[in-house]
Amino acid sequence: MDALMKIPEVAEVHVVPGVWDLLAVVVSKKEVAIGGDEKVYRLVLEKIEKIKHVEDTNTMVSQFSKTK
């Protein structure tokens, strides 16, 4: 969890029961040349998957959200 929290784009990390052990919430903004989805995928490939003990990842990108 600590290694994930050191990544600036990671806003939250949660321990979850079930198939996966951790849920990391990543915040990414679209840029002129690079879309938000592509930034998330690059983050996963270039930073998260290289963390020691990370064996697999599953990336889900929200298409629409509401918060209170």
C-alpha cells in the first residue's frame, strides 16, 4: 500500500476481499496530446506493475461518475 501511495496519481488505496487484494483509485486528467484513459494505462504499465510483489493488475476506467 505504501508503494502505491507514493505515486502522485494514486488518490486512495483500499484492502478489499475477493479476487483482488487492493483497490487503488487513480486520478488522471486529459491533456491535449494524451487522453485520460491512456495516461491511466501508462501509469499501470510503467509504475504500478513494476512495484515489488505486484503479480497482476485489472484496470477499470470509469466512463461516468457521480459523487456526493
